[in-house]
Amino acid sequence: MKAYELMIKTNHYLLRDGVLTDTHKAKITRQLRENKITDGRRRTFDAYAYPRFYIPPHNNGKKLQTIIPLSPKTNIVADNAYEFEILRLLHLFDPTEEVASMLAETKSRLKHTCFGYKSCHYAECFEAGMMVLRFLSFAETEDLAWIDKQITMYNRHFADHKRHSGVQKFYWYILSQMPCEIAEPQIIRQKDTIIDHLQRSYLVKNGNEDVALYAMRNALARLPAFAYIKERKPYVNEKTKRLQFETM
């Protein structure tokens, strides 16, 4: 199994409340390490803006989707999301010195980018900045100023343009997994919007529409008043054949 497919399947499994044994984790990390070298090419025209360790495969020129699909329009978004998610799984399952070194070098790389450190929000930099927030949420949780800068960029500029619906849901996915003391004030801020989206019904097209609902559920459930919904799961309404979630 290729690194991308493994990364997506692992994250979706965990989002759906799956539990991995130590044996499973060891197998996943071994496969990810074996896929460190791919048929992708490092983009050398801006060495700081693109990954160095996990280079996405060519994929016939089609950009790889993120865990919560937001249809990346640029390679900066798609390529960084690919590397960050693989590094996150390695960090969670087998945090070796090699992984720590890759994380440290990636943090250094991002500090040389406009989207990663200078709060740039124009064009693809807004979504790329969200990918950086995702990375910081597991790799640099003590740098609160940097994290706050990325969150502030999102809050100030999300409404600047009409954006793909996945952008907002991906942000909630980030909040669902970052340290609670950082995420909780932002979840409170987004609470009513998250509830509104959870109460909608969704067409079932490819079988993965539920992952966004799980991400929303997990974010909202971090608030004590909504902890009870952590036990609930999305389901397909037998009459409408649409995906729903029961919030109340």
C-alpha cells in the first residue's frame, strides 16, 4: 500500500473511532518509512515552500486530496498536507530521533515561508496556512504565539472570499485534535456554525462523507456541554437515503 493511501485510510479509521494495536501501529510506521522515497520530484524553485521528506507521487498531475476533502487548487497546499499528515502519524506511533529531526527541519523550513510565518492569506496562502496550523497542532504545541498567529489569520480572513465547504470543515478537524486548552476557545466561537452543519443532511456519493461529520462531532464534543455526542455516529436515513447526525 502506498503512503498516501495508507495515511488516508489510517486517519479515516481513527476518525471513525477505530482503535489500533501496537502491532498495527508498528506495521503502519514501517510501511510509511519504506515509502519515504516516492516517484515524486522535489520542487526546487522554492525549497522552503515544499516538502523535503515525503514527496507526493506524480498521480498523473492530479493533486492529492486532504483527509477532510477541500479540493486543493495548488501544489503548495496538497504537497504540504501530504507530508504533514505522514509526519504526524510517525510522531504519534513511533516518535524516534529521526522523526524528531524531520519535525525540527520542517519547522525551520516553514519559518521561511509567507504562508507559514508571515500571516499571508492571499490566494493559496490561506489554505496553506491552515496546513501549517495542522502541523503546529502536533509538532509545536508550546509555541503559542505561532499557533495564535495562524488561528488569527483564519478568523480574520475566512470570510474574505467564497471558499470550498471543505475548508471550514478541515479547520474544525484541526480543532478536534489540537491541545484542548488552545482549541476550546475557538470551538466555542464556532459552536453555532458546527451545530448547524451537524444538523444538515448530506448526499452519499463516495462513502467518505461521514468523516467530516465525525470531525465536527469530535470538535464539538470537546465542550463539556456537548461531551455526550461523542458516543453518537453519523447514519444514513432509511427514508431519504441521506447522511445525518443526531445532535440532540
